[in-house]
Amino acid sequence: MLAGALPALYVGLAWCGLLSGAQLRLARPWGALLAAGATSFVALRVLALALASPYARRQGAWRTRLGDLLMPFAAFAAAMAVAGPEIGRPLDRLTVLLAIDRSRSIDLVPNADKRVAQELSVAELGMREDDRIATIAFAAGAATEDPPRPRSQLPAPQRVALGRDGTDLAAGIRRALAEVPPDSAARVVLLTDGVATRGDTMAAAAAAVAAGLPIDVLPLEQRRVPDVRVVALRAPARADEGEALDLRLVTSSPSPAEVEIRLRRDGELIARADASIAAGEDVLRIREKAPGPGLHRYDVEITAKDPRLDEAAEDNAASAFLRVRGAASALVLEGDAGQGAFIARALADGAFRVDEGGLDRVPADLGELAGYDVVVLSDLRAADLSPNQIEALASYVRDLGGGLILMGGDRSMGPGGYARTPLEEVSPVSFDLKQERRRASLAEVIGIDISGSMAASAGAHTKLELANEAAARSASLLGPGDRLGVAHVDTAVRWSVPLGPVADKAAIDKAIRAVGPGGGGIYVDITLDAAYRALDREATNLKHVLLFADGSDAENMGPCRAMVGAAMRRGITTSVVALGQGGDVPELEALSRLGGGRFYLVEDAGRLPAVFTQETILAARSAIVEEPFQVALGAPSSITAGVPFGEAPPLGGYVVTVPKGRSTVLLSGPEGDPVLAAWSAGLGRAAAFTSDLKGRWGAAWTRWPGAARMIAQAARDVARKAEDPRVRLEADASGGELSVRASVIGDDGRAQSFRRLVVHVAGPDGFSRELPLEATGAGAYTATLPLSRPGTYVAVARDELTGEAVGTTGAAMTAGEELRPTGSDLSLLGRIAEFTGGKRRDTLAGIFEDRASRRFAYRDATPGLLGLAALALLLAVAARRLALPEAAWAWAARA
């Protein structure tokens, strides 16, 4: 019974802090009480039975005592197994986890990368054989860069990619805690300037205290420099067109200063002035007249006249957004100068405020697009737009609720290279090649340069990765009747996809993307020879070669002109894509002319996918139909209502597309091909008119009044809907976070606190998040969202019950947000070290000698206790029930 009470006594002493509890821990401490009770109960029952049973008195003394001992022991072992005991073994092993700050503010620390590398080397010198060291990188987020490793193992050569425009110390601490090995003592070391812009740092430190881990700090001190900066630019959330308003510019300066102020609206410089600002924070008011309707972005920049007062110019800019009420606005983007006049005039007659332009007027980001209610895109090639511009157009429809009208042409839709792009995703028609009787099958060979220059980076990917992506997209466009071959070439030809039917597109995609860079330059002669030999064996009507080569690294082109000319006479066409303006570009262009194909000079490798898809569709010769036809009326719609299509003149051609499942075809052409289709995409709507309304195909329609009415009604149908005047939406980006605030009133003028609102935030590089607006007061709603990179963020609030957009606003986060020279926060770092029992260090030398706490490795004792309980119970029964025969006892006595 006394033994049964020992576990409960141990738990009690451990809870009181009189014992460390490290050598033995119980997963279920209440099991200790069960052990005491079970042992006592069984011991008392066995004693009572022994006294009352005559059989027990006939047993030998040793058998009786053995049985009396084994039964309580079995009960004790079984009850302790329920408690889940784990036996600890002390280890002399230390793991140091270095949490390294990689945010943009570390750029203000002199030689920060060199200092961190030196400290890492110094720390490794003191490691013992079983010690481990790990690297955690943190900025806007946190990730493990180098898992715990011994000194004998080299560190990982790569750096993890993190958003640098934010400092989340809490994320770095929690990531380090997650990497602590179970069989080692550990210390966390923060190498940072301590300037946290997000996260709850002290809550993460409390988690370290709970885990028994000290946090040491090694401050990286920012250099202190004089700094004139913009604190904020504040503008009213809404205004009426022509209304006078004040923009408030908040500045900060170490001393009185003379500055130049530059104000831009929607990217255009509208004001420049000199001003005097006071020391500390000062507020300047800029008078402005509200421009035309839409969401407008104001950007302000200041420059100190005396450069000695401002040695950190990165934080001299700020932005604000203003929503102006008024007539709906439209942007007409036309690739042929002057050819968009008919559409612009039709929209103006339909009560739209119209801006018109070409490639140079394509908005650079979502913030510029947000100022328009509808955008018309006509005859602009995808290769002439950046991937960010194409993504912004798609996000404008999907996330902002904007309207988009796509017009046909030989540089639009499929022929323009928009297949498999985000723009196709929001289009009511897809730009795939139609595999049907009227289209001849295509046999195409794509030759891809894999020379050493293709290993160079182009943004987040290498040039070769982008070329492989382009080839994979081209393959996805072809049908089962087509044939494709892909050859990757440097000084030898490697058929990654031998010329054959396009049957298993997933396998083709995988084979293309698996190829890595080679060496040397591309041998153009062997590339063309292999391609032409493969195509000569094909029986298809259309045979085509697409050669992709570096514009400055294409070799052995001497015999190529004769090869290309001979192939052209055999019915094989050749197109060339040259990457970069180099010395080989003129000869590559000459080859494309001799081959009856097209030549593309691409400066930005990110545009290769659009070029490849455009070329594949044009090579198939089925994307455009040029023959007069009459349109046929399809499903009824407000777009076509009241338009007498029976009186319409013929159109001269159109782009062949395929209607999507949920789209509505309003007008159709030959063989039921869509001419006008519309649908809803996300929060917005999009329409596609596959012919044009200019000189090539729609010249007669530009003289027919019905066409102007149709295009105006189409714009009205897809245009962004009017916002709820009772909802006032504002946003600002600071401290690495986007804050969205909404004020809501009812029809009676009283605050509404029971609306269910959500906000959708769209930003650069396809950033898209949706989160609820939480009620925080009478008619007040807020939401916050961590941001990891600078750029323009547009927020659209909508009613969760009706799905309708009720407000739009925006905010811009600049790179200067993290580069403000505030100085290192040594106070916060000191509190972290003191709270967790860590130290402030000037160097990591000797850190592996600091072994204040021991770590224990634990082994679960439950299986062993269950085995002992079973064995003890079996022996106890055997001692009571089994005995040697009397003959055996007699023989033993005689012996």
C-alpha cells in the first residue's frame, strides 16, 4: 500500500516545485491516484481472503507470501501503465537556433550580411560533436532556412524567399520553437534590429517561457541618419466631381527644412511647388479639385533642398485614394491608332466619360484600372503587355467587379496570344483551337535553346523555365488530330517529346518541364535539320517549325538559309523567336522571312508564353475566318434589346472561339461560332465581340446605327455597378498591414451595426484575399491584413447576403515603409531576453558553452509495465493454484 502511494506523492511534490519532475513524467497524472487506490484495494482484499480461507492455511508459507506480493504488484503496474509514465535520460546536447532578420530595414544596418556570416562561423567553432545549429529566416513571415545540423555538415547554400516589407519577430520566435529537437537542450538567438511591424512579440516570448527555452538577443544596430520623410497623405474617401477638397500631407523632419513637393494623379504630374516644413511632424494642405468620376490615386513625393538633411530618401513618398461620384467611365484601348474612334463615340453617346489610347495607355496595375467602370480591349497583343498587366485586367473583372469588353482582330483573343492567360479565364469564350473538319491538322516542331545563357534568371524563374512553360502552353492548345515534337538543343539535339500525336498532354507537359540548361550555344543548323527530317515523314497538310534561340548566342547559321528555303518549297514554314537584342538577331529574322513564318524579338522572357501560344494558333490557320456573313440572333439580352439585327450589313470576318459553359451567346456566325457572348466572372462581367468595329471586318457596321447602340448597351450591361452611398470605405497601409474601415448608416441616418460585410483585397502579382469586416462599434467595421510586398492594393466591400459590391477604396504600400531609419529597438530586445531568461549578447562566441539547462530524452514505460503486470498476475495465480505431486515431494525428501 505504501508503494502504491509513492506515485501520487511524487506528483504532488513535483507540482509544488519540491522535485524537478524531469526524471519521470506522467502523461496522465490522475493515474497516480488510480495506482494508489488500486494497489490498496487489491492488497486489502488479498489479506482478507488469506485470513478467511482454509485453503490458504493449507498452502506453504512461501507460496502464500509470494501470491500476496504478486497480486498487488500486478495491480500497481497496470494502474501505473494507465498514468502513461515516461522515464527521462539526461543528455549533454545543445541546439542553437539562430533567428535572422531579413526584412528590408536590415539594409540600414552597416554590413549586416557580413556580420551575420561572421557570427555564424564563430558560433560553430564552439560546437561539440552532438551539438546542432539551425537557421531561421524571418521578415514579413518566417521559414526554416537550415534545419538543425552538426558542425560536420555544411550549411544549406540557398536562401528562402520571404516578403521583406514587414518584420514579424513573433513569427520568427514561433518558427524557432517549432524546430527544437525533442532530444536536445536548446537556445534561441535573435539577430535583428528589433523593429517589429507586425505580430505579438511578447506573446511569442511567453510561448518560449512555457517551453522552457531562453531567448538570447544579438542586436543589429541601424545607422542613425538625418531623415526628412512623408508620414502620410490623407484624402477624403469620397467627393463629387468638381468639388474642392484638401489633401493633407504629414511630414517629419529633424529640423526646419525647405522641400520640393510633387503631386501626381493617376500617374500624371499635376502640381509642383516649394514649401517650408517645421521640425518634428508638420501638416501641409494641398488644395485640389475632384476630377472626373472613378477611383483616383494621388501620389506625393518630397525632396529636401539641402540633401544633408535627408540621407534616406526611400521614405519620401505616400499615396491616397479618392472615390469621385459621377457618370460611369470607360477606357478604350485600341492597337491601331485612331481606329477606336467609333467605339469611343458610341460610349460617349451612351453617357460614359471616355478615355481612349493605345499600348502606352494600358494601366500598369490594378490601382489605375480601378478608376474605370468598363474597359474595352481591341487588337493589342498579349506579348506587348507585361504578365502583371494581363493579371491586373483579369483581377479588375474578377475581384473589383469591373466590366470588360474584348474585341476581335488578328492581334486579339487567340491570335493575340491570350490563350491560357488570366484574361482567358474571365472571358466568356475560350481561345482554344477548334478541332473540326474544316481545320487541317498541324504538325509542329518546337526547337528550344538550352545553352548556358538560358540558366540566367528572369524574375522568379530562369529563361529556360519560361521557355518550357511557353512550349507546354502551346502543347495544351493542340488537339488529338495534331502532332507535336519538342527538341531541346545546345550542341546536340535532345528530343524531349518525339514528334507524335498530342494524346497524353500531362505526359508531354511533364517531359517538357523536366529539361534543364545545357552548355555552349544553340547549333541552329542541327536544330533545323532534325526538325525538317522529322516533318518530312509526316502526312499532315500543315507543317511548321518554331525556333527559339538567344539573340546573341545562336551558332552555325551558315547553311541555314538554304535549309529553310528548301523546307519552304516542301511546304514546311519556319518562325523564329529571338530572346534579347544581340548580334545574331538580323540573321534569325532573315530565316523567318525565308521560311514564310513570323519573327518575334522578345526582350522580357516573361512574355515568351504569350508569344508561343500566339504563334501556335496562327500556324494552325484556323483562328480567323475572313468571309462575309450575317449574324444570327441568339439568347435575348439587354445588350441586344431594340437593335434591328435583321437590317444589319454583313461582317467581313471574325476570330474563331469556343463559348464557355456558363456564358450566353447573343450573336452567332457561320457554323454557330459565337460573335457576341457575355457572362459573369467573379464580382464583374465580361463580353466578347469576336469581329471588330473598324476598317477591317466591321467597316459597314460603323455606318449602321444599330452597332453603336449595341456597343453602348453592352458597356452598360457589364459596367461596374453603382456603390451603396450609405457605406463609406477607407483603407491605409502602414506597419506592414492593410487596414480597411467601413462606416455604415441606414436610410434613417442611424448607424447600422448588423450588416454582414466582407472585403475582397486584390494586389500585385495576382494577390487576392477575402476576409470579413468585423463590427467594432456603432456602424463601424474593420479588418486588417498582413502585407508582404509593396504595391497597390484595392479593396472591394460587398454585402454577404446580396453579393453586391457596396464600396471600393485602395491603399499603396511603398518600399520606404520598412526603410525608415527609426533606429534599433533595443528596449524591446531587452524585454524579450529578460522575460525568457536569456541574455543580450555582443557576439555568439562561446554560446555552446552556455548549458544552463539539461534536456532529457524520454522513453515510454507503458509497454514494459503492462508486461510486468501480466507476468505478475500469471505468477500469482500459479503460486496459488499449482503444486508439485506428492510423489515428487517424497522423491525430493529421499534424495
